[in-house]
Amino acid sequence: MSLALMTGNGSAEDSACEVDGLTRAPQPCDKLLPNVKNMLTWNQQQRTVGFRNDYRNYPGDRFRHGDNIYPLLRQEKQLMDITYQYQGKVHHYKDYVKNQDLQALLIIKDGRVVLEKYYHGNTPTTLWTSRSVGKSIVSTLVGIAIKQGKIHSLDDQITRYEPDFKETAWDGVTLKQLIQHTSGVTWNENYADPHSDFSTLTQCEAKSGTYDCVYNLVHGLKRDPSIKPGEVWSYNTGGAWLLGDILEKATGKTIAQNLQDSIWMPFGMASDGIWHAYEKGKHDMGGHGFNATLEDWGRFGLYILGNGFLPDGSATLPEHWLEEATNWTKAKNSVSAGYPDGVYGYEWWNHNVPVNAENVAPKGDGNPKEAMWAMGIYGQLIAINKKENLVMVQWSTWEDAQPAADRQPLENSVFFNAVAEALKKP
């Protein structure tokens, strides 16, 4: 079925496109939505429709914008002629669009939008889902909760906030180990394995009783007794869900409410968004589920670029939070030949060009803190380079959830460096 057949005329009066709580129906209006039970095996056309309708496919909690909008000034730059070397060949912007299965791209330099492009029918009102980009947002909300005194310290054991997890595989794990994905709790994140823990979680999300289903899944996980907390890095969306649950219990608010009150309204986002709820008004998903417009994704990037300060000058994060968030863990599996300084922090990625990458240019300056990346499967990302005062937001529908590192992920890193280089020129 073509996208033309799946997309309506965009009328806000169309009941198929109305969403409870939203005053404006995001465009385009897709009448027929793919089955969420098959989310991990959708084709790219289904992903296009599914990812821009995540807020309709699942229950959600709204986070509202305020009256004072953070202005995005514009100073368009000619980036269509940008070139970069990847896989030993010179590539251009049009190659990046094709290779990345690009759905939208936003680039902000020195606080000004220099490029904003939408593809495949997406628009400035589209609410696109984050996948694991949401993890970076949740980790930021944890920092805010620490600043507010709602969470005491990352050195706290998680059972301080989740006493029912005593005498489980999670007993003895600290919040820092949880946020760095070094808990040591066994979790299979394999997106291609229909029997993996992540696939099981996806099936929990496709039926009623989602919160209890995921709670029981995560509560019942095991651990290898030879692996102590903090020793091994292993990406764990179950643990990210648990971090979000801890945030909600510590603050007495849903993730959506935390985001609304701490960032969305006071920073000046322009549109409402929706967070995937496991139980509306009570429990949101800490591992993914953020849905917002491209420009508001960009505003979040600017908030991080500004070290968590609001337009009125007030600080929302602990003083050294973002510096600590990018002190990449040196746990086993985080460190590699390509990333000798580690690849993961407080649910942010070191996704610079690997130091051992060949036949690519520009490679960047080799600084492991050159940039910080929020990343989600199928190519969602927010890339932030503080030195260059640069933010890039990307929506994509890669063919594979997690391609080989030398394919689209490497191209992301090289392209971002090429953008930085191009924007240095007058």
C-alpha cells in the first residue's frame, strides 16, 4: 500500500487523526496504521507511518508547552554541496539522504536554524517518536531530580526507591550503574531475535496491562554471579525502564509531567508532545516513547548545549552534571579499539568517528568529548557539539534497527563532522 493511500487530507476535524489532549492534529493524517505487534519487522514504509503515529498507536501522557516560546532564528546556509568521505568514496548531501533513509533533518548553528528539511510527507507539526533518544531525556530528568533534592545521589542503591526489588538480580545495583547500563543484570537487547527480552517487552507494549507485564519481566531478570555491578557495560532497555520508574516514584510525577514542568514549559518549547504511557497518568516508559516536533527536538538539543540553563538564567541541573554524563564508562565492552575512552555515559553516547576508522573524512579532532549523542534504533538522533555550538537532529527509518557500525552509524559521525567543518566557513 502506498503512502498516498495511507495518508489523509490532514483535516484536524478528521476523527481518525484526533488525539485526546492535543489541540492540534499533527500532520500528515495517516488513516491506516501498522500493527504494533510487528514493530520490529515493519518494512520501511510501515516505519514511516508507525514512527510518526506512535502517539496514536499507544496510550500516552501529554506534556504541554507554555506561552513563552524559545525563538528559533534562521540563517540558512548552503549545505546541499557538502561533501564527506565514507567507505573510501566522496559522498554528497543527497547520498546522505538516501543512505540514511532520512525522514527529517534539522541543523542549528550558533542558535540559528541553518537547515530544516522534511521528507516522505513529514511536516513541522509531525510528532516523531524518539526510540532510545528518550533515554537521554530521562537521564537528564534524573539530574534535575537530584538538583531538586527528590533523588539523593547516583550512589544510592536502586532498592532505596524500589524496595520490591530487594533479593532480585537488581539488589546491590546503584543508580549510577543503572544509568550507565553497568548493572550486570542479564538482558538480551537483540532486536532481530523474536525471543529476546527486548522483543518480549515490545509484545508487552502491544497489549493491555503493559505496566505489570514489563514490571514482571524486569523484576524477574537474572544475573551471572561472576559479574559484579559496575564491571561490564551491556545496553539494557529493561534497566532504562526501571530508571524511569524510579524517577516517577521519587518525584511523584510521570515522566511526561517531569518533562513538562522542568524543561518543556520553562525552556519555551513551541508544541505539546506525548510520552508513551504504560498506565496513563501514572507510569510512562523510561526507555523510549518521547514524541515531539522536529524543532522541539532541536530546542531540547539547545537546552543541553546551554548546560541545562533556562532562558531566565536559572540552572536546572547539578553544576557538573553534563560533564559527568559524558565521562564515558570504562567498564568492559564500553572500551574498544575504536573507542579507547569508552562509548557510553549517563544514557548519552560517544559516537564520534572511531579512532581506528579508515577511508573516512573528516575524522574530527579525536577529543572523546567532542560531541555527545542521543541515539535510537532505526536512525533517530540528537548530536551536540559544544565547541562548535552545533546541534543536529535526525529522523530516519533505517532498514535495520542496528546496522553494522561501519554502515549508517559511521556515516552519521562523518557527516556531522563535515557539517561542522562546512559551517566554520564564512
